[in-house]
Amino acid sequence: MDLRDKIEELEQQSLKEKFWDDKINAQKVLKEKKSLEIKLETYEKIKAEIDELPELIDIAEEIDDEEEADVIIATFHRLNDELEDLKINMLLSGKHDDNDAILSIHSGTGGVDANDWAEMLERMYLRYCEKKGFKTTIIDRQADVDYGIKSSTILVKGEKAYGLLKTETGVHRLVRISPFNSMGKRQTSFAAVEVVPQMGDDLNIEVNSEDLKIDTFRAGGAGGQHVNTTDSAVRITHIPTGIVVTCQNERSQIMNKEVAMKILVSKLTSLAEEAQKESLDELKGDQSMATWGSQIRNYVFQPYTMVKDTRTGEEVGNVDAVMDGLIEPFIRAKLSQDAAEKVK
């Protein structure tokens, strides 16, 4: 191949790469345009219903119809919730907010109470995702020998899953009378939550096989005879960073390894972006130790009931409702706070 042929080949390669870059950018623009159109359509629909409320109220008063009044009140509450949801969607404009999420929970200081607390948080997030219509898959779950769990990793698929759940990253503190304490004393327990975006299959990061330590072991828990009697679970350790990813949900070792690698690549991609942004706060949040003084939220069961976010000051008195998945107020408050800080 002479020099002219080489130059022509490089020119063709450049044009090809430019074409694909333009195509990808065009797809992103069209996706953003469609998203904005949906938001505008939703806003106009809500506004139209709100504009009708005064007339409906006058009619209900005129005919003295209590049932109609109840319908109007219910409509008002529904529209208020829809406006809040729209507000959240408007706040979710981060680079990875549209992605699915990988949510991990780890028990911290507090012994068996901390393991129980980690399991309670797992249920809380599963209930929240269920109410949002998100699809959840528990990829890995390390149960404690006595009670509760040591850790759990959940893949959450749904619209804006990462954008919403990223606000939950941090240490969560529980205060209650311990069911494991024979003296009936109050116990403080901690658990850490980590949320990273799932990056998908089309990533440009390469993982050197020599940097990986891959272990197989017998999967625990439900999953059928095959899962429980073979070394199908996979643990991958990325030696340079110390990141450990485990998957035992799938039925075969090959599938578990594939899922674990996808999660590992997502976490490594987050770390790569950290190197460029000087901080992983936007993607991974504060990874402080799950112990005293580092919590982002307090859950108090006794002597009174209250859940309070230490970052925003948001409070909810009904702790049972929160543990049943009512975490939307905390998510909204944190997103609003972040948006206000960006404006400054």
C-alpha cells in the first residue's frame, strides 16, 4: 500500500466515524426532543384539568352534592401528585439520569440489628420500586447466618430509575428498641446504600483479563436444584481498584459471569468519569463508613416515630409508611436542593 492509498483509507475512516458520530448525536437530540414534548403535553393536560376545577366547585356547591365534592377533592390531590411528578422529571437532567440503576445495600455498625436493618431497607426499596412500576432483580444477596442480610445488590429497570434512586446513596441510621436485646434497650444501627447507573452494553472501556480474579461458589437461597447444587455463583474482583462484584441470581455460571461483568464495567466506567470530574459524588455519592456521624437519614422508631433527612431537613412522621416505600418526599427534596445549588 503506497502513501496515497493510506491517506485515502484514513479519509474514508474519518468520514465513516464522523457519520456515526453525527447519527448518534442526532438520535440523542431526537430523544431529548421527544422527552420535552411529552413533558409539555403532560403539563398542558394537567393545566386544563386545573382550569376546570373552579367551575366544578361552583356546580357542586350549587346542587349541594357531597359525592361530587369528594370527587373534586380527589381530583385535586391527583393533579397535585402529577404536578410533583412532572417537577421531578424536569429536575432529572443529569447525564445518566435516564439509565437503569444498580442499588447495593451493606450492613454496617450494629451487629445483628444492622443486618436486620439492611434487610428492612432492601424491602423498603423493593416496595418503592414496585409502586413506581420499576422492574427489580436481586442479583446478589448475602444472608447472615443468624438474621437479616450482610448485603444485597438489586438491578432496577424503569424510567429515570438512576435519576431518582441516586439521591439514596449514603448511610442510613436506625434507632429502635432492639428485638434482639433481652433488656429491651434502644439500639442504633447503620447500613450503607450505594447507587450507580447501569451503563449498558455499548461501553468503550476495556477490562484486562489479567486484572481480574474470578471465583465460583455454590449459590445460596432459592433458585432450584441446579443453582443450589452447583458452583454457579460468580465473584469477580478487579484487582487494581479492589471492586468486588458478585452474581448468583442466574441459573448458570456463564450467565452469572456475564451479568457480573456488566455491573463491574458500569462501576469502572463511573470511576473513569470520576478521574475526569475530580469527584464521584454525582455518580456514586459519599462512600463514608456506615457508622456514627456519617448518616444522610435517621429513622427513629422509639421513643417517637420520625424519619428525617439530614441533608434537606425533610421529615415524615409515619415511619411505617416510609418503610413501606414512601420515600418520594425525600427524593423530591434532595433533587430540588441539588437543582437550587446548581443555579447558585
